[in-house]
Amino acid sequence: MIDVMVRGFLGEWGQAILNFYQQNSVWINAILLLYFMIVILSQNNFKHTLAGLVLAIEDKYPGQFEKKTSKEIVRVLGKKEIPWQAVMNTSKWPFIATPRQLYPHARNESSLKKMITIEILAAAIFESHKTGSSQSSK
């Protein structure tokens, strides 16, 4: 009875789409699940890459970012070379996406430079020092 009511609301085109979906729902749902798993793994890859880049920068320039604000870190990073190659081989996953991005990109140096701006990098460095100093004082 509910099927008859739904089909009455859908019309001719809607019924054709519903029939197609019902016949192929396993494949359609599997493709959607695979796509969203790729997106989630790519977003996780972004977080790990950003954390690795913060560590690489702090190793290359030790002590230069302590007790600085995010804006001061942006100014310092503008004068320094960012070690992009240090994080290129940290993950075997070939895609990367920012936390709200639904379209993953190939993980290469140019896509990293577009996604991880100096401001994002400075905020991550500032947060790592803020949480690191609060944990060390406990």
C-alpha cells in the first residue's frame, strides 16, 4: 500500500529511477560507501601530513616558534623554507583532502602547497606549542 502511494507521488520518471535503484541498490550503495571511505581516508591523510609537516619544521628550526602568536609565526614562516619533501613519503595513501573537502586530490607537492597555506601551518604550529606547553606544565 505504501509502495502504491509513493509511486503515485513520483510520476513516470520517478518510478523509472526507483525501479533502477531497487534493481541495483547493492552496487550503488557499495560505490557510495567506497567513495566516502576514500574521502575519510584522504581527510585523515591531511591531518597526519599536517602533523608531520609541523614536526619537520620544528626539527629544522628548533626553538624559533615558542612563545609566539600565530601571526608572528606566519611572518617567520614567510622567511623560511618549508620542508615539503620531508612529508611526501610519510604516507602510502595517494590522496589528500582538507577536513571539509569532498573531492580528494592526488598527494603531491603542488597539492600540498595549495591545501596547507602558511596560515594553516602557523595555526597548527601555534596549537602544537600551546598544547605541548600545557601538557608539560602538568
